[in-house]
Amino acid sequence: MSEPKLARLCFLLDVVSREGNHLVDTHGRLFAEEFDAEWLSRLEDDAVLSERVDAFAARFGRMQDTLGEKLIPELLRCLAERPGAVLDNLRRLERLDLLASAAEWIEARNLRNRLVHEYVRDPEEFIGALKRSGELVALLVNTFNSVNRFAAQRFSEDGARFPAAIRFPA
């Protein structure tokens, strides 16, 4: 494999690792509370809580974007494969046993939009989307860790350095 491709793969692994660690940190602070009507009523008046929700939504979306739209296609190029549409790439990752569920990935993608817009219109829908997004953080983290481990096993003899796994409580 060419050195520039490997360098790009390692760079993206590092970026997603950092994004994932920030997401896990925000997840831990946000999901320490129970989400209910009283919690939601505090959201408009509590700037810290509101910013924490915004940070979670942004980090959730950013990690998914970087992983799905940049890292996964770059991994496929490093494997001498041609990346395709996002769904095709996700299905390929499933076949490589690096992604648990393409369907859940698509669900996570759709949840991102709901996190940005639903709380304005439907508080209960927003709480449901937030809770489900919190559950799907594990999918993102596990996918990154699988891709990272796979790349390290496959390309470490080329002298590349790979980030540590993202730690996420089960």
C-alpha cells in the first residue's frame, strides 16, 4: 500500500479517536441524569444543560460523519477496494465483521436530524431520540474500535501508528 494512503488512514483514525473520546465524555455527563418532562422543562432555562445537549448532538453527528464518510471509504481504498455509496460501504463493513448493523447506523444517521429539530416541536419525540442516540454511541465506538484494530493488524508492519481504543462503559 502507498505511504500517502496509509498516512491518510492513520490521520483519520486519530481524528475519529479524538472525536469519539469527546463524545464518550459528553455522553457520560449528559446521561448521568434521567430524561423526563421536568428535565426537559429545565432545558430552556439551564444554559449548561442546553449546551451539553448541543455538544452531544454535534459530537454524535461529527463522529458518525467522519467515520462513515471519510474513514470507512479510506479503509476500503487501503484494501484496494473502490468505495461506493454509504450504504454499500456499510454493508461491506458488516461483511468484514467491523460493523454490527448497517440498519442501526442508518437509524443513528436519522436520529441526528431529529436531535437538532424535534425538541422545538415535540418534547416527547426529542427525549426518545436523545435516549436512542445515547444507546447508539456504543455502535459508533465499537465500529471505530473494530476498524482501528483491523487496520492495526493489517497495516502495522508498514510502520504505521494507530490510536488506542476508545473506552466506553457497557
